Amino acid sequence: MFKRFGILLTTVLIFLSGASAVRAASVTLSATPASATVNQGQAAVYTINLSRDGFPDKVTLSASALPAGATAAFNASPTTAKSAALTVTTAATTPAGTYQIKIAGSAVGVNIASITVTLVVKPAPRVALSALPATQSVVAGQSVTYQISVARTNYDGPVTLEAVDLPAGLSASFEPNPVVGSTTMRVYAHPTMFFPKDYQLAVRVRESIPFDLQPVNLRVNCGVVWAEQFGTAAGGDFARDVAVAADGSIYVAGDSFNPNNNSMDVWVAKYNANGLQQWFAPFGTTAEDHATEIAVDAAGGVFVGGYTAGAFAGSNLGNFDFWVAKYNSAGVRQWINQGGTRDQDGFAGLEIVPDNAGGGRLVTSTDERTRISTYAFTSAGALTRQNSFPLVLDFNVLDSDIADLAVDANGGVYVVGHIVEPAFGTWEGWIVKYDNSQSSFNRIWSQIDGQGPATRVVVDASGNAYVSGLMATAQDAWIARFSSYAPASGTNPVSTNPPVWTVTEGSPQEDVVNGMAVNGSGDLIVAGMTQGVLGERNGGGNGAGTRFDDAWVEHRDPATGGLRWIRQFAVADIDGFNAVAVGPNDDTILAGYTVAFRTNVGYEDALLMRYTDGWTLLSPSIDATTPFSPARARVGQTVRINGRNLLGASAVRFGDIPARFTAVSSTAIDAVVPAGAVSGRITVSLNCDSVSTPTNFTVVP
């Protein structure tokens, strides 16, 4: 019995000893991969491995310490499987960074150690576009460029750009495209879009990458009511002068090259206020002919004049004769006559003053530009010489030449020209005023101006004279105002009448004033040609390279000479203004020449334009005393531009290089000196026109 019990006891002991060798059940967690990288808004997937040791039951998994905005989900939990998929989804707003996410498991009867997985959240790939400048103006038939820059976030590949929301008549191209860093977008406005209108288009990225549309603004023909390009196919055509009748009709005179006699012929044309040609009348001799003056009277008579080496009426008196003709409003010539001396006549200055009875007075330079002569002409065209007087100056000169003349409302004659200063041998300008006597010339005052040769003069209703010329030491133009000084009766003329103000108009290239007028508000209107940049840009393109003749027009304050605004027409090939007149509603009528303003007829064509600044409610201006601060800066530094009415500025340029800027207030703009900028003037553009600093800014190397 004990033996039997002894055997049984041994068996039990052996069994108990074997039981003590069995390991406890367990679950161990691991993750594949241990680390994942995603962009904001994307999801990372981990495989959570459950290494089971003798534990077949369910395990509940959880994730914690998630970044803000992220969520976690297991494909199965609780699970009896050996693995589960964990998906961590980030939000677009989840902050970028590196996170340790805690993965925990729980089950009945076992303790499961937690693990961590790494989640790296990177900024979402994004492309940011910017345009410089954001607003441009263009003439229909021309193109304009924007610099489009591409900034990348978490994306290194090239992007393909396209313009969207393009209205009919506009087309856009990019060079280069696809883009790595920056590109040039060229927008072309078709010639059929020749009416003023503002457009907004946008630039987008074709690739499936988050981006914001970059809007750009384009102002087509703003300020240009209409423009006409006309002429002959055989040679160059140039509009030389323009006048406006009381009914708004516009008369323009000019000359054209005639290949038949290898010389110039003349023409006169009429347009209505809407820019539609009513008639065009060419004429000429077999010799060289030029038209320089046109005027209209209250009865609808049209008077045109100039100089000729031929014979319009009778025979040529020698060299150039002056000539004058009358047309009616229907374009029928009433008469033509010519006169002069055996020397050069009418070549430098000719003014026609109708008497509103069919006749009038003509004042011109004669005798090789050494005398001023006046003539009366009847309604039938008969010429009578009234007086001729030699030019007398109170200056010690080596040589003098008449360049232009004007007649005021009282008949006073203003003559400008240039002399050679004997001490230095330099050219200087002068102006002389004579009284309104028709039988004699009495000099009222004279003044020398040391800026350089005087070339143009215009007089306002109060007798103030505005004179323009060329700088003696630069390629710039100068403009000055002289008061309507009148000495007491019986006193001797004065030898000095200093200018009220003098300003310069200049870029690093050639700038010329060809025409001036005074509008109904008293503003001085100045127009001409530049090969540089006075406004937004040159038609030859931004930066260094080819420069074209560009037409420009500006308004100046008559009291101070301060620039109200300037508009440069950046048109491919050459164009310029030769004359300006005041039209209906105080609009500006401009005449000159062009190759590609609209459709070319042949060589240079005549250009006629009606321009308005009626959209300019508040004209911007730049402070004359402290236009910018600091006065010197390097590329990349910020410069403050001081002025008035600067809010809404569309572009800032250092020379012709566009700059990034912020309009701080109506009196201040902060601009960053752009790469490639050189010392020169800073230009602020608002609407379609621009205003420049009166002095040069210095770019420090």
C-alpha cells in the first residue's frame, strides 16, 4: 500500500516539477516601418506586429501623442491576428515637425509593453507665384512683359505655367516654360482691341501641386481715346503740327517723302473728334517742301504754312521761301502763296494768326534766320510785307540763330534761339520779346539761358512764355517759364528777365521736346521723343539693349514747373510727337510719327492721337525737397519714396528696372532696390501715367 502510494507520490511530484517549467504567455509589439515621413495633409501607414507567445486571445491597440490635427486608425482592433495596419492621417494644418507616437496594447491576463513610432511631418509641397510688376499698361498692337517668379515649398521639380482668364484679343507666352526659377510672361494685345479697358488675368500651374492663382492687371490703351496711323506707302510720313477747330474737328499738317522727285511733299488732313479721317490733301512742288504750321479761324478756314525750295506760286525767290495756303473745311484749297528773300526764309519758326475774316497775319524768320518779318494776307491770299527787323541781342556773342517763335494774344512776338558764348565756346539759349507793333519791332526784354540751345516756345493767355531746349552738356531737355514782363511806357527795354523756374527732362539717353501747349486749366503740356525711359519703360524692352524712339507726353504745374504726370508709349520701333494742341473737354491732341503704333502703311507713318487724363482724380507727386531716403543704397536695401497721393501705385522702377514695393501710406512708398539697378531717377506709376523723382538716386556697388 505504501509502495503504491509512494509511486503515486513520485508521479505527482514529477508532474508538478514539469509544470513549473512552462513559460507565461506574452505579447510583444513592433512596428514596420519604425519611422515614416509625410507631407501635411497626407497619411502614414505602419504595420504593427504582435509577436504572440502562448496568447491567442484578443489584443486591443491604441495610438496616442498624435500631432495636432492628426488622427489614427487601426484596420482591426481588438485583433487576434499577428499584425494590424495603423494609419495616421495628418491635416493640412498639422504643424511640420518630428513626432513620437505611442502605440499601446492591452489584453486580459497579459501585460504588453508600449512602443513608439516616429512620424516626420513636412510642409505640404506648394508653389507660390509672384509677378513684377503686377500692373502694366500697353497700347493695342503691342506686347508687355511681366517677370514671374516661382517660390517652392517642399517641391524641387520644374513647373509649367499658363495664363488663364484671357479675354479675346489677348494672348500670353512664357519664356522659359517649364520654369525652375523665374520666367518672362509676354502678353500681346491684338490691334483690334483699340479701345481703353482694364483687364485682370491670372497665372496658374498646370501640375497637380497646390498653388495660388497669381492675378496680374493689364490696362490696354488707358488714356488713349483713339490713335490713327496713316500715310503713304512710298516713303516716310511725318505730322508736324495740329490744330483744333471750335466744333472739335482736328486739322493736321505734315510732309511725306516723294520717291518721284527724291524729296519731300506736304499734306493737310482733317479728322473728326472721334478720330475718323474726313479728307487728306497732298500737294507739293518738284523740289523740297515742308509743312510746319496749321491754324483754324472761327469761320472754318484752315491755314497751313511752311517752307519750300520750289515754287507753289510764281517763282522761288531763292533758297527756301515761306509759303501759306488756305483750305475750307471741306478740304478744297482756296489759295496758296509764298514769299521771302533770296536767303533762307520760313525755315526756323512760322506763326499764322487768322483774323477770323478770312485773312490774317504771318510772322516768320527770314534772311537766313537773322531777321523777323511780318506779313498780312487777305482772304484772297494776297501777301503784304509789314515789317522786317534784324535780331538784336544784348549779348556778347560769336554767332546766333533763330529756332522758333510764337505770337501772344496781343500780337507780341517771342523769339528763341541759340548763341555761342565767346568765353567758353558753348551753345546757350536765348529769348527775346518784341511788342505788337505791325510797323516796327520794339524789343521789350531779352534773356540768355545758360542751359543750352533753345528750340521751342509757346505763350499762354497771360503772356507767360514757356521755352524748351537741349542741355549743352547732356542729352536731356530743359523747360523754363518766363513771366509776361512789360516795362513802363517810354522806358528802355530790359536786358534781363530771369526765368520763373527751370526744370530738366532727362534719362541717360536722348530726350527731346518737340511741342508744347497750355490747356484750359493752365497746365503746361509737353510732348516729344525719348530714347530712354521717362515713363514706365522703353519700347526696346527693359534693361540694356536696343533703344527705340518713344513718344511721350506730360503735364506740368505752370506755377512751379513740377511734374504732374508723364506717359511714355512703349511701342516697338520708332515713334515720337512733334506737336500738341488742346482738344474737346481739355483732352490732348498729339501729332507725330510712328512705325508700329497701329498698322504700318510704309516706312514711318504719321501719328495722330487723342489722349485724356480725365481718369486721374488725384495726381501723384514726389516731394521736391526729400524725394527719397536714404539718398544712396545697395541692391536689396529698402528706400522710402516721399510724395502725395501715392496709394494705388501700380509700379516702381529704378531707371527701367521694376522693383518690389509697398505703399505705406498716401505719402510714402517703401521700395527695394532691384538687382541690375543703376544710379538714376526713380519712377512711380499710377494708373497709366508716371511721376519721377526730380533728382537721381545713387545705387552703391
